[in-house]
Amino acid sequence: MTTALVTGGTSGIGAAFARALAERGHDLVLVARDPDRLAQMATELTDSYDIEVEVVSADLSDRDDTLRVASRLESTEQPIDILVNNAGFGVHTKLTADDTAPHEYAIDVMIRAVLILAAAAGRTMRSRGRGAIVNVSSTAGFITMGSYSAVKAWVTSYTEGLANELCNTGVQVTALCPGWVRTEFHQRAEIGTSKIPDWMWLDADRLVADCLDDVERHRVISIPSKRYQALMLAARHLPRRAVRFASRKLSSSRH
Ligand SMILES: NC(=O)c1ccc[n+]([C@@H]2O[C@H](COP(=O)([O-])OP(=O)(O)OC[C@H]3O[C@@H](n4cnc5c(N)ncnc54)[C@H](OP(=O)(O)O)[C@@H]3O)[C@@H](O)[C@H]2O)c1
């Protein structure tokens, strides 16, 4: 039996990872802040699948909480075979706002915690000669929509660096770059979605299945769906001026 640790495994994309991994027979460690939702998710999973579920209530904006999760990843008695660094949220605050705390909070959860947890998992998995790390990034990282794009550009670039560092060690490292997915993400960040056309929405279960296929194929960047692959090809090859213009239009349509 193998075990996967999923951060933010109680909602949206993280919950879809938890269900997909449970269906494939992996035991789970779920990490999130809300202990009631963790317990509820654990019950749902153990009722539906023949697996064990452990829950860890931790706030990944807190360095000590993050180190507690890192030490779970380093356990040799109860090894973790797959890490899904998924916990995150949208940031809808202007870069010039008086209070930069929302940006700093995003950096703590979506950069510092990703770095600490992937480092712990990478060290431990390398010593065992096997394992997989999935860092949930975003297609937003290829464009320029404020600090959220900057944070996710870091996640994608960091993942490529980690994949290089762990090349030929038996540890697969993949950045999942989703487009829009209906989860609690937009409501939590107060992002308007009424102007987003239907064709731009991805299904969380399909997205996760495609990502897990990409992990098996040893892909470092996973961009599920042909439509987002085409859009991101354009974003990577258009002049940056055009990318900034499109990003500006997209930002104003979200209010
Ligand atoms: N939805 C999209 O359109 C979309 C697109 C591209 C990328 N993404 C990325 O996908 C990932 C998951 O987002 P989602 O859409 O599934 O959002 P979601 O439905 O809001 O789920 C977020 C999950 O993260 C946990 N979480 C949030 N802050 C946390 C913290 N400080 N410490 C520990 N856990 C925390 C939440 O649980 P608690 O609140 O209990 O802590 C929840 O389980 C994020 O990294 C996001 O940037 C989403």
C-alpha cells in the first residue's frame, strides 16, 4: 500500500485528487485548516474506499505548522509516496494597495509552504529512490494578473528546477497548470465569474485524471485540455506586450 499526502484536500481540486488517489488504492494524509471538514472528508473516503485516511489540521501560512507537515513527509516508518502541494487561493488585491498583507499571505502559503514541503518530500523520496511530487500551479502563471500570476509563475519555474535536481533519482516532479475550475476558489477570493464563458471551465475530476496520467508519463508540466494547451502555447510565444494587454482585459472582466 502506498500513501499520498494532499494539502487542501477538503475542497475543489484537492478533494478531487483525494478521491482519485483513494480510487487508485492509495492511503491518504489530508492537510487543511478546518478540522470539521477534514473529519467529514475522511469519513466520506473511508466509507467509499478500502483505504486509511489520516488528517492533519495545519495552517500553511504558519511556518511551525508547515514544519509539522514537513516532518510527517520525512517519516521513515510511515512513508509518503506522493505529495500533492495543492492548498491555495486567489488573490484579488491590487499590487499598490496600502495593505500588502494579502500578498504576503499568498507568498507564505503558495510559495514558502510549497518550498518547505517539496524539499522535505524530495529529500525523503530521493533516499528511497521513488516517489512523486505534484505542485498545483496555474495557467495564470503564464500571464500577468497581479501577485497570483507572479506566485504561480514561481511555482511552475520552481517545479522545473526541482525536476532537474531530482532527475534520474526515481522521483517524478510535475507542475499542474489548470485553467478555470469551478471550486470554492472564486467565491473565497471574491472573483466575479459571470463573464467567463462556459468553454473555459474545466471539470476537476477530469483535470486530476489527466494530471495523474501526465505524472505516469513523466511530464514535468501538465496543462490539462487541448484548449488550454493551445492558449498557453500562444501565451508563451506572443510578444510580452500582447500578453500584458490580454491580461489587463481579463483582470478588468473579473470585477
Ligand atoms: N479553481 C481554479 O479555477 C484554479 C485554477 C488554477 C489553479 N488553482 C489552484 O488550485 C489549488 C486548489 O484550489 P481550489 O480551486 O481547489 O480552491 P478551494 O476549493 O478554495 O480549496 C482550497 C483548499 O486549500 C485549503 N487551504 C486554503 N488555505 C489554506 C491554508 N492557509 N493552510 C492550509 N490549507 C489551506 C482549503 O481548506 P481550509 O480552508 O480548511 O484550510 C481547501 O481545502 C490552489 O493552489 C489554486 O491556486 C485553482
